[in-house]
Amino acid sequence: MPVQTDQPMMFSKSFTRQEPISQPAIDSAVRVLQSGRLHRYNVVKDEVSETALLEKEFAAYMGSQYCLACASCGSAMYLALKSAGVRPGDRILCNAYTLAPVPGAIHNTGAKIILVEITDDYTIDFDDLAAKAAEKDVKWFMMSHMRGHIADMDRIMEICRQQGITLIEDCAHTMGARWNGKL
């Protein structure tokens, strides 16, 4: 069930303990491993790969027409940045509280990382975002919703709109969450 909120969310689960994997999920993984068909291109005639099935199911869950499964979050963010048109030397905003793959993806495009401060609730500091968004040649904001902390997306979108900045979201920690009824 998707989470719906109009307030920043606080992550309340353990950061270090993973949820147990169900037996049906384990059985499914073992079945794929035993088949030897571990990626999308190693299928037999008329077979749909597990990857393609995952992409279709996740796209439907997210209400999207498309989904591309990637080997890592870093490669997914790199593809998103390159697809948006990021070029070497471009300046990209990024929240300061994030994991290494986010600035790593920006770095791998050759772009310059501009860190945006966070507040005590681990969400974007809107004053710092507005100031840095107004700097010369800033075109993108790669934002992570770290540990399930969702910032006020209406304010973020307004700042981005005012400055002509494209927002690219890393929602790995908030998949399926909604802000004011929107994914």
C-alpha cells in the first residue's frame, strides 16, 4: 500500500536490520539461478525474461509506462542524468545527506556537484536550495529521499520551476510513496 503524506516522513525502522526474505521469494530466486538465465538477453524462444517481467510489474505499480531495471542505483542515476542531457562541466545540485552512488553518478558524467544543506529532519534546506538554484548555470537537481524522509515536494518543485531546473529524484528509499496523492 503506497504511503500518502503532506508532511515530511520520519524513518522509524532499524537502519541495520533487513526484512526477512520469504520462502516463495527464495524459491523463485533459486529457480532463476538454476535455469542459468540470469539476465534479460539469455532467454529461450518466446520466453519473457525475469527482468522484463519485473520491469512490467514495477512500471504498473508506479503508474508509469516504462521501467528500466539496472544493475545498481549508481548506474540508474547515471543513465537518468545522461538521458536528461547532462554534459561534462554542468553544475548539478545534490542534497548533502546522501549515499556515495548519488554524487558518484554526477561525477561520472563529468558534471560539477553542488551540495545542498539539509535540516534537522534530514530533508532539504529550502533556503540553501533556493540560493544555490539561483546560481549561474545550474540546470538540474538530483535529489535523494534518504531513509524515507520526504521533503515538501510542492516547495521543491516551485523552486525548481522558478529557476528552470529539472528535478531528477532518487526514490530508492521511498518507492511507492506519495506526496499529496502524487507519486
